[in-house]
Amino acid sequence: MYNPGSSVVNPQITSFVSSDSEADVFLRIRTQELRNALANPLENEINVYVKYYLRDASDFHLADTASMRYTFDASKGDYAYGRFKVALAAKTRYKLVVDFVNVRYDIRKRLLCDIKNTADFNDDKYIVTTGADDVLFSNVVAEGSSIVLRSGADCRPTVDVEFYGEKSYVSLPPYLSSAVKSPSVPDSIFRYAFGDTLRVDKAGLYAVGSTSKNEKFGIVATGNTSYPAVTKVVDMLGPMNHICTEREFSMIDSSNLKKSVDAFWLGLSKNEKNAREQIRVFYSRVALANMMFSCREEGWRTDRGMIYVMLGPPSVVNITPTSEEWSYGDNSGMLFTFENNSGLRNDYSLLRSNTYQSVWSQVLTTWRSGKIFTVSKLNNE
């Protein structure tokens, strides 16, 4: 599910509970990936078969299933889009499993998303669009963007939005528990009417309403204008927290950032070719973490993002209604468990344990010795 190399195309999906009895599911695929799948430059159209399984999140029993075929034109635009509806029962949480298949062109991809049709306001009951009504497939937008929130089932016409400014990131290893956090206080609060244009002028979290547990979720504004990719030196700096020591990070010269960042990576490998490969793999993982795990913050900052960037895609992912288990390596490998206690989309926290100290030391040593950590490193231990 989290391995982009498992298929020649990597679709994205997002859901929106548009009424008390149904949800809209939006999907998109990069046209460049479709062209790569076709291979023949004389072909433009490709059929992709989509089958979904709607399962009750409490016990995974099958609530509904259906199949459909989409014919995508790979010659137009950056993305090919699709949309379908699923019927929902009241006061029910679901897991939606979606398969994308075309055996001839080696397209085999499975995606999963949560759909919550609960009585209270939640993050599935609004969807983020541009002014042109294009649906956004991530809750992360560039600082300074203008967006529109469309409301769905049981939504009041207005909602309070709390703004929390972006804070410095500290990478917390999986064997250390975080300190008890004091209740966060928003920098500002304002009232928003669904359908109005919202300009996110500052980097940080724009929390739209709240759940019964007062868990904050909403729109994340980032200064990285190429998000989820990392293309500028200034955006390379933050993820380096996963590998840097505090002293190394404090010594980075902001007046000549490129020279400092290059010197850090070259200092690890002592070889320009190896440094380039480390940078390529590390920041491609950052981009994938951004695409898959964004929540209250950019994907690379989350617990799943940290593990993904440092270890790569898991060998096996086990899903339960409220958790994910990531297995790396063979039977003697490593297992990470992430729990979703808030019920919010993509909001998973790692169950930390001091048993991870040895493997994390191995992971960190591998990166800091100028090498790239992969699952094979675990298997060879």
C-alpha cells in the first residue's frame, strides 16, 4: 500500500460525506504515469478497472462492493480524474478499500481510506477545493494559497477556525516517549462561512472546528511551494532533523544554506556520487511521506513519516479498525505499531518502546556512514 514501486501508476483518492446517506469518492492518476504504462507513444487511452469494498470499521464486515471501468486519456493535462459514490448507513464508520487494476499494463494498486458518517462534525464532512472547484487530494497547501471549503452532511453554514502557527520540529526517536504536552492555545480564531474563499497567509495549522475529543485537524499551510516534493534548499533543511545532531543543525549557516546542506551530506559519505544518491533517496522518501501521511502537519513530520523516511516502505502492512502495523524484514525483523486514537483522518501515533533503541541505532548509523538504509540491512543482521 505504501510502496510506489509495486505498480506503474500510483493513484490518489479522497472522500467526502456529502449527505447523511452517501459519500463522494474522488480519484486521480498522473497522466505521465499512464503514458509510462502505455509505453507505445501512439496510444493515448487506457482502461483501468476500479473495484471498491466498503467495510464497517468496527468489525470489517462487508457493507457494499462494486466495480467500474474508467477510460483515461493520457495525453491531456497533468492528471486524469474519476469519481464515484458509495451508500452509507447512519452513525457508522467505514474503511473503504479501492483496487486499481489493468493486468496488461501491470497496474495493480490497492488504496484505503476512512469514511466517517457520524453525527458529530468531523474531517470527512468538508472538502477542500480551489476557487475553480478542483478537489485537493491533500490537506496541505502552499502558504498564501486561496481555497474554498465545501460542507457536507449535517454541517452548519459557519464554523470556527483556529490558527496555530508553525513550530520548530524536533525529531523524537521511536524509543523515546514524548513529554506531556500542555493544552495548545491558538494564535488566533475566526469565523468561516462554508463556500467563502479562505486565504491561508501564514504557515501553520488552520483547525476547522473540532471533534468531541477536541482533536484539531484542518488545513496545513506550508512554505514549501513545491509540496509534496522537495526542490528548494530551504525545504531540505527540516527533514535533516531525522539524521542531524542538535549541534550539527545549530551550526548550519543560514547565510549560505546550500553550501551548508551540501557539506552535511558530503560529510556523511565522503564521496560526491554517494552523497547525491543519499540525497535522492532520502528526499524522494520525504516527498512520498508528504503525499501519504499529512495530517496536522506535513507528512515527513508525522510518526509514520519519520519511520518511512528512515527505513523506507514496510514489507507488510496489517490494518485494524484503529491501528496499522508495519513489519520490516523477515520474522526476526522489526514491527512498528501506530494507533489512531482520535478517529481523525491519517492521524496515527507510534507506540513508542525502548526495544527500538538497538534497531534505531543501526538505522541512524547506516545513514550517518554515507549509506542508505533498506529492509535488506535488517535481514543481514
